[in-house]
Amino acid sequence: MNVTSPTALDQAYVNLRREFGRVPLIKTKLPEFVSRWESLGEFWPFSKAKHGSYQARREYIWDSLRSLLEYLKAEDRSPGVEPNQ
């Protein structure tokens, strides 16, 4: 599988979106665009229209995901360990 192909990336997005959406503590930390756009095919036209450059789109995505990524890095994810709320 070529991970740079649109199909592989879209499927990875759909799978992660579904899995993260099943975990209440993570679901509340997802950026609005993840809740709104079900696939990358839906997200990219919105992103391209809102942010004219590739760099601006990257910054938007990273800024939107920052709190979730910090949360995931900070929590002990060992089996049987309840995350802090």
C-alpha cells in the first residue's frame, strides 16, 4: 500500500476519525473540522478555500490538533491505566 495515495490517506483519516470518535475524552478534543468533514475528500476543498497556501493549511491543521496531541502525549496510555480528566 502506498501511504501517499489519496485513497490510503483518506481511509486512514476515516479510520482514525471513527476510532477517536468512540472515546469520549478524545472526542471532545477533536478539532471542529474532524467532526464536520467525514473524509479528506470533503475536508480538502474547505481547507483550500479557507487557506490559500500549503503552509497556511499545514499551520491550521497543526494548530487545530495541538491540544489533542498534547493531551495524548501527557497521558499514560498503559493498559489498565485510567486517563486523567
